[in-house]
Amino acid sequence: MHQYTKGFYFSLLLTLLTPTAAASESFWFDLGAARMTADTDGFQHRRLQLDEGTLQQQLEARYRSSTDARPTLSLPLPAGGFVEVMLEPVALLSATVASQHPEISTWKVTSHDPRIAAGRAEMSALGFHVLLQLKDGNQLYIEPEQQTPDPTARNYHSFSRSDNPAAFSQSFRCGTERLQRTGISSPLQNLDFSRTAARIQAKAGEEQLNYDIAISTTAEYTAFFGSQSAALGAVVTTLNRVNQIYERDLAIHLNLITGTETIFTNPDTDGFSNGSPGQMLTENQAILNRIIGNANYDIGHVFGYSTGGDGLAQVEAACNTRLKAQGSTSSPAPKGDTFAVDFVAHELGHQFGATHTFNGGSGSCGGLSRIAETAWEPGSGSTIMAYAGICGSDNIQMNSDPLFHGGSIEQITSYAHLGTGAGCATRTVLGNSLPVANAGSDYTIPARTPFILSGSGSDSDGNALLYGWDQMDAGLASSLGVDSGNNALIMSSPLRNSSIRTIPAMSRLTSSGAGSWKGESLPTTNRNLNFRLTVRDGQGGIGHDSMKIRVYDTGVRFAITSPTDAVAKGALDVSWDVAGTDQSPISCSKVDIAASSDNGSTFTDLIRNTPNDGAETVTLTRAAQYIRVKCSDNIFFALSGTSPYLARNNGTSTTDTNPDTTTTDGGGGSLPLELLLLLGAAMIRQYHFRRKTP
């Protein structure tokens, strides 16, 4: 039973604010303009002060006089203004740890604002931290600028990930190696995803699996934050963010059962070989067994500090008494979303049974760290179990999107519900109905031609749904832009509130920027593309459905030949290369012609179900930048104008447009390490990164 502590009461106080009392703008004071500005290094943020003392005093006063109020709080947005959110207390600390640390409070964040999907917040010795996940896939952050336990010495800032990609980027040196062991086979390599899908879906989301996690920190990690209480606050912030993802995607909750007893301060006596992940695995197992007791935790991890950054984890470790504490994550800046998502969530994913999902071969993607059976993502990949940002010319983006690939979800839920991971978890019935996904029909399309994935989802509970499309083809290892006939070509999509996805994205089709094609290379061969639509209800419920696209290479791209530029209103002759699409096996007899006057954001039909004969005259009521010709009963289309994307022949270039993502062989600096012990093999991932931490 959770004990009601001062920290819990502070959580409750925030939930009892009325809209009037929740005018939290009175606690926030802009430092300069009440909007986003850029620092000299280009970092864009809105700088503020938060009167934490007055906030807590007024919250306590409100609690003493409150009756039945709405749990709202106003938070500053980067571009100006505020957004109203609701803070729901969430138990992250065990009852014992919570009673020992009343200064720590944690919340789930929800909002009636249509832009907000979900979020997390916490208060600790390091101040107030907020993450807001937007429905368009972006993330907003509100946190202290200064890393200090003195509330009078810290300012706050509000910023977004999309406005500051460089703040989340990394540069590195890398090398890979694989150590073979014999006599052990991995059940993951033989996992029949279609066979287990129905059994897993019937469990995940209707009940939540709760695991007691023990986290230790090296003395170097503690020194980075300045004190044990501050380091514990940093651990809580990281774990709260990880829980937000794990609860949404996996219906898994991690309950922190360790406090300062495993937050070490003396590097000579902490028992860790900081900077040597291979040794830290067994050291952490021994330390947690001695201090906590092997029977008193379900999964363990150690946070460290290192000049390069490293992660190391035993696959399928949770609930395994010999291996359950064998996970570690270190960084030169062990805080923020990069540390929580790219590294901690990744390494914990290994401990829950997930393997790597990237299919690239450059940088850290090279060597034998690629897992052929689960190489579902092109290049570096973009989801948590991929290698975003550390694969040189195969990089799609510099950091992971905060979500698991549909295949990773199935791996983890298989282990947690059907494997060893089911043996130690406690279960909470959620009373949640699973969402239903519909990925749509199967189609046959021509090669080298854009297409639209159009699915749908429903939820009997009325929960707001988020959608993600994943390609499910694990074929030959290949570089970005190369179609080997069975490999991954299409990156996973960030979570959004729309089930419709254009491939490549319309912004890429209309962009003249170099490198904008990465992760959405169109197929050029006769092959199949297998896609999965995953629907998340935000309550741990997952629905998924699959569809297949058969690609037929006619030898010519289905393309508009006229017009080739923007057009004025009035009569317009449209011509296109049918490219054999009117013949079997594609058999597209009719097309729809539409125009866009907002640079491709929306299209208005000009004529529907006209013969697919290569020519038609239409009338525009206003000027348009683009004309689209789409098969009436299929998903492929052609777009007018000169598209650098299509002119590039679907991306055979491997030019990396980010100057911070070069790779070298050797050179100075310490080479950190991720060791992935996959039952039958151990894979070492080495990289060195530098990033600005806001």
C-alpha cells in the first residue's frame, strides 16, 4: 500500500487547482520577450523564471481550502502563451522510497488542448521538469537551465525538439565487433510473430505489468549532479520519461525501489569500474544483490558518467535471477531526452528481450551488430531499438523518435507476457478496451512511384488515438537508397493523430533540399512491401493490422509530363506517362486529377474517374502550385513539377548533409561500448558522441 507522504500531498495539491487558481502565469516570469529567441549558438528557447516557493505556498493554501476543483495548470509554450494541462499523480517511487524523499513528486500530464497527446512532469531537488508529447510528433520541454539544487539560482526555459535538432545531435567515432559463444540458441531468432500476435494482443493493454526496478549510480554520475538527492532526482526524471513510453507502447510500468542507498559518492569504494561497461554488468548484479537482495527486485540497471558514452545490456534479463541487474548506461551528459530515450530506454529494451532493428552498414551499423531477423528499419533506423545518429552516411536522423517499432513491441510483449518476463511482474487490470486497427487493402503499384498508406482506427473507450506505420521487411543488409528486393526502404513514422501517410512525405516531394529523401526510398524492383499500422490508445492498449503492397516494375515511372511548374486558374491540359499501369497486374483504368494551392498540404479534386489514357483537360478556379494524378482505386500517384527527390532516381546518393555525422577509423578519444549479450552472441556497439544539453 502506498504511504501518503508530503510528496504525495504536493502531487495532490496540483490536481486540485481550479481554472482561476490555475492561472500559473503568475508563477512564471519571462526573462525578456515572452516568446522564443535564439542564443548565439542558435539554440531557440523561451527563457523564464519560476517562483517555486510561491508556487508551493499557494498550492498548500489552495489544498487547505479546496473543495471540488479541476486539476489544471498553465505551462509556458516556447513560441509564447500558455497551455492548460492536467496533472495526475503517478506512483513512480515505492512506498518506502517515497516516504524517505517527500521532495519528489511525479505526474502524468494530459490536456484538452488538441495539440497535446500526453506528457510527464516531476518535481525534485533539481526543480520542475515537464515533457509534452504533441500529436504532430514533436516534443516540448520545460526545465531548469541551470543544474543546481538551489531554486533561487536557476532559471527555466521552454523549448521544442523540432526547433533545436542540433541540441539533440551527436558526433562520434565507432567500431563494431561480435563475440561468438556456442551451445546457446536464441528463441527470438525463431519467433513466429504472426502466431503470437493474437495471444499477445489479448493481454497487453488490458492489464499493466509492473516491475520493481533497482537503479544504482556510479560516484562519477552522482558527482555530475552535485549530491545524492540531486542525482536521485535525475534518476526519477529519466525513469518518468521512460515510463511514459513503456506504459503507452508496452503496458509496462517500472517502479523505483531504490533511493540514495544505491546512489554512490566515493569512486574508490562504490564498487564500479566506471567507464568499463563489461565489468559494470557483473558489478551491478553483485552490488544490488548485496544491498537490495536478489529476491527484492525484478530488473536492475546502473547509470554512469563517461567521456564518450556507452550502453551495455543483457538481452532477456528481466526476471532472470542470474542476469536481471546486467544493464548499464553512461554518458558525458547523463540527463535530458537523449539520455532517457536513445540510451536508457534502448538498453532496458534489450533487458526486456528486444534486439536491434537497423539495416544499415555504415558507422556503428557496420560489422556484425546488425540482427538479420529484426532488421526492419532502413539505414540507422529511427525508433528506440535502432541506431539513429551513429551510422554515418546511413543516418536517417540524429536521434531516436520516442517510440518502439511494431516488431520491437511484439518482441518485448512476447517476453513479458509469454516468456521469463512474465514470472516476476505484478499485474494491474486497467479496465481498458483495446483499440482496433485497420491497415486497409492490399495493392499492386508501379515501381518508382509515390503512394499513400490509408488506414483507420477505433476505440470503444473513446480514447484519442495515435498512429504509426512500420515496414516489416527484414531482408538483405543494404545502404540507404538501395532496393535489394526484400530489404527495408521506408522508415517508421513518428506518432501522429492521423492514420494516413504519404510516402515519401509531401514535404519531401516538394523540397529542393539535398538529402531530404533519406528513409523513404521508393521501390525500384519487383517485390513486396509489408506494412503494419499500430494504433495506440495512450492507456497501454495497442491494436495493429498489416497490409501488403506488391510492386511491379514497368520500366517507366508513372509521371506527369505537363504541366511542369505552377499554373494559373483557367483551362489546363494535363498529360502523364501511363507507364503500363492500365495493364495487368496493376490494371488502373481510371484516375483522379487534383490541384493544390497551399504547396501540397491539401488537394482539391478537379475531375474523378477519368480514363487513365495519359491526357485530360481540367479547369482550375484558382492558381495552383501542384497537380496530382492518382489512380482512382489504388494508392499510387504522380505529382507535377520538378521533384529533386524523384530526379535522384530514388536516392542512390549517400551524401550526408549533416556535417556532424562523419565517421572515421581510429583517432583519439575513448571508444565506449554497447555490449548486447544475445544468448548466442554478444554484439559490441562503440561510439563517441558530443551533444549540447539544453
